Amino acid sequence: MKLILILIFLLSIFPDGVGIAQTTRYRNLFKEAGYSQADIEAKVAKAYYDIFEGPNRVYFQVGDTMAYVSDIKNHDARTEGLSYGMMIAVQLNKKDVFDRIWRWSKAYLQHQSGPREAYFAWSINPKTMKRNSEGSASDGELYYVTSLLFAANKWGNSTGIHYYNEARRILDAMWKKDGSGNIYNLINTEHKQITFVPEGNGYQWTDPSYHLPAFMEVWALYANDGHESFYKVCADTSRAFLHRACHPVTGLNADYTEFSGKPHDTPWSPSAFRYDSWRVPMNIAMDYVWFGKDKKWQQEYAKRFQGFLRSKGIDTFEDQFNLDGSRPEFVLQAGPEKKLRHSLGLVATASSLSLINSDKKSLDFVHALWKAKLEPYNDGYFDPYYDGLLYLFTLMHLSGKYQIITPQTH
């Protein structure tokens, strides 16, 4: 009888299929692969130091209360990296870092009035403080809201910032955006999918790496804004979308697609598996671990994706492909040379799929990530921002440090 009561209690906390195992125990895949806990802690701490504190850091404090994260190679700060920094900070219990980034984001990027009210300008030059764009990139808001909800759960709302109210302000404003001034909901309400940008024609297509069903589930659990059922449908819609967007043989997806999953070309790049696409395997691994609602397809996907990269050489696979796995004619340039690389960011996110792939050979990807270093490539190109943040995110996933943050007692 006591066991039944405990199960009823747990189900009341974690409704609608949230796996109890997933919310109370996170695998430490590095430890399973044979690394000591002390070495694992040191590995995560060093990556955090390199990105947030070291000589090649991308995190910069401003005065006594603010800070920003910069894509230093592009000389800007963007909502992608700022919100990533907040998610890392709340996961690793770096409250001062979280608060500083949020204050800076709110002060310099969040629109305080007009059609875009509560949304964020996606890019700014942190030296001149001139915005490069007034428009939003939907993934920035997605990470801001989720990290703020987690902060409310972790630290409460009485320590200087009311995190929950800040998250709700974004969400409540989002639901008021009906196309007036050409500004829309972050989520296309007809297709129930995250938009590339919530304005103009960008409302009519999407970016597969913005599809984070795990975050939609978190909104359904903790936003309490009356749209819980919609967010749950969005989570399931994203899962179904990823089935269509990922190639049935290679597992590769295009950077940008229609809501159908069909590749969407842009003026700056014909559609192929490129930099944005690297995030998709990590997002799928997160959803598998946190909620486990699409396990069969996700397991098959992980085997396809890692199997394809293994076929290209686990220590040599390149970072851009046509969806069938062939080399693209157009190479999207990063750094001084237009070339393909064996990029740390993709090495990292590909290894996250070892959380899903039950094949013991899959640990080779974990070992490959362990050996990888955040350092310049042979041609001198170095990206502690994108490579670095994806590297740190994946270290957190594989060490069990990236978790659903449930409400604490304060």
C-alpha cells in the first residue's frame, strides 16, 4: 500500500508520461566508459573555465552587475549565446553569471515597447552597443524562457530577480502577437512548430535545430500560463517533424526546412547539413533522456547518425554534408578559409547520441570527445564560442549534469 501511495505521489508531480527514472537519475556516460569521477569533474570544470573565465573566454563582465557572451569571431553578442550561457549557469549553479547575463540581455536587447515588446533583438555589437538587427531569432527566446523557468525552480524568485515573472512576460507577450506590425508568435500556431523568426516570411518556415520537444514539455510543466496542452502538442509535433526532416539512411537534416521537413534554401546558403544542424542530435538526446516519449525512433536515429559518421572515419568526418551523405558543392565558410573541418562542435553533439545508442561500439564517440580539445585548428581557425558552447553542453549531458530542474523548497 505504501509503495502504491508513493507511486501516486510521484505521478502527481510528473504528469503525462514524464519518466520518473529520467527525472531522478541521469546517466554518467563518461563514468560508464571508464573515466574516474575526479577526472570527469575536472574535465567539465576546465571547459567551463576556458569558455567563461580563461584567456580565450567568450564571457565578459560589464560593471558590477552585468555580463554578456560574445560570438567573438563575428564581433557580436547574440541571443543564442546569451541564452546558452544562462542555461549553462543554471545547470551548474552559477547564479551570479546567470543574473549578470539576464540583466544585460534585458537592458540592451529586450524590446520594452512596440510590436516586438518583450522579444529580443538577436544581435548587437557589444563594443559600440549598436544593434545589428531589431528582429528576433526564435531559439533565443526559447532558451531564455526555459532557463528562467529553471532558475525560478532552482533559486526561487526572491533573490533580486523574479525569474518566473520574466519568463511569463515573454510568453504572455508572445501570445498577443497576431501579425500586427508583421510580428507573430514564436510558434507558428497553425503548424504548431517553432518559427525561424517570428516575423514576416520567417514565420512560415523553421530551423530543425530550434525543435526542442524537451523544452516544450518543460513549458507545459512549469509555465502555468494556460497553454499547457498546446505546448504538449508542440512537443509531439516536433518529434514527428524530426522524423521527416532527418534523412532515413544517414540521419542528416538540413539547416533550414519547411514545416513539412523539406529543405529550405536561403539567400546565404543552399540547404544542407551545416552548422545549425549540428545541434539536432544533442536536442534529440536531451528529449530521449528527459522524457523518453519517442524512444524507438530515437534509438534508430542514433544508430543511423553515428553509423554514418563512423563510415566517414570517427576521427576524420567532416562538418558539412548533403543529406545523402555526399560532399556539398557549396561550403559555408567559417574562419579565414572556405573549407571543411573535423569540427569539435559536431564531434561533441554526435557523441551525445551514445546516451541513446545501445551498441557498445557507440562508446567510441564518447572516447573521441574525451580526447578532443578546445583549441585552434591546423589552419588557425578557433571558435571557443560555438564549438566551445556545444562542447560544454555535451560534457554536461554525458556526465549527467544537464537535467530537468524541478521546483526546490525555499
